[in-house]
Amino acid sequence: MLEVFFLEDQWVWNLPILSGLIGVGVLYILLLRSFTKLKVHHKQPFLFFLALTLLYLAIGSPLSTLNHLSISLHMIQLSLLFFVLPPLFLLGIPESFPPILYRLNIPPLAALFTFAILFSCYHLPAVLTYLSLHSLIHTSYLLLLMLLSFISWRPIVKEENKTFAFLSGMVLLPACSLLLLGGIFGNAANPFLSGMLEHFCITPSAMSSISVLPAPFNTRADLIMAGVLMMGIHKFSLLLTVRMRKILLERDLTGNS
């Protein structure tokens, strides 16, 4: 049951991550005062600090440990990290800030395709097994995905490039298809399904999903739900980004914050 999970010293807050994000917030406020006339309560700073809060919930709060319980919960976490947080952060960074990301000599299109390949490979059982045994490489892999996602979202957020937005959805289809096909055609002998399940349980000795979460979690339906959630969150983030960009542009035109 879930209480078994919570009793194993997993229900904790990650204070080092919290300290680091507080430091980022302080740096943002200093840059805000140095390069803009915006106040902390204005829309752009609000979006930035909302992104910081969601980032901590995703990787540093007790809620972050829930992603190990099922494939769909894990996909919600990754979708938040790569499809929701990057546009929120980019929307929250004023144009007058030092262009750190813009100085990276990585074309957005190359970043998008590289992200799609690495993201698709991430959930292959062989890759998951290797990464689970090498925590430093695992962390570096996720950080690289995060960096690539930021670069990939920049044309959508800053330029509202509709063609690039459509392409970003298309290149995610292979990763989504792996999940959907694994769920539709999966069975007990399916190496993709069984390989995924091995990495989404409380402990290696507690592989039975029934003892962790009820159906449909960690079943074929869970894989299908994970694929649908991934595409749904990505689409929602695209629509939200366009809407928030229009609100910020109206602010610039009217002079309101």
C-alpha cells in the first residue's frame, strides 16, 4: 500500500535544492531591479516564481517521489519539467535581461531533434537500466534534456513560431508511440512493458504493482495513459504559452504590468 512507501523515509523535503532555487530567486530579483522597472508582483516575475515553485514540487518536494510509483505519474513529472516549466521560465524572463541562453551556439531545430531522440531513448529498458545504475550520468542526462527543451521552446515563446510549435508536437510522436504501442500490444512477455515496470516500483523486491497502486497503474492501461498525458500536457502548454505571450504583449502595448 501507499503507506509503505511513505514510511520508508521518502516523504521528505530536499533542502539543498530548495536553497539553490531560493538563490536563483534572489538573483532574479537583483536582475529585475538592475535591468527593468518591473516589480515582483507584476506578471512576468509572477510567471518566473511560479515556474520555480513548480520546479521544486517536481524535483525537490515529497510529491517528486510519487513518480516512481507508476509510468503515468512519471510521465506527468517529465512533461512538467520539459513541456511546462521551460515556457514559463522563458515568459518570465524580460527581454532586457542578459541573454544567457541566446548565446549558446545551438540552433533550436537541432536542439529539438536532439531532445526528441534522447527523450525517446530515455524510456527504452536498456537505457533505463544503465541510467539507474549510474546516478551521475542519469542526472547529467536529465539536465541535458532540460537545456535542450529550453532552447527548443525559445522560438515558440519569443517569436510565436507556429511552424516550430507544430514540429515540436510531431517529433514527440515516436516517444508517445512507444508508450501507446507498448500498452496496446503489451503482454507479460513484452520486454518493453516488463522493462518499464521494473523501474516504477517502490523497491526492486516489490515489483507487484498491485501492492503499490490499484489498476490501471503499472499495467498496459498505464502505458496508454502515460502516452496520452504526455501529448495532452504538451498541447496544453502550447496553448497556454500563446495565451500568456499575448497577455504580456498587451501589457507592453498598454504600459500596464
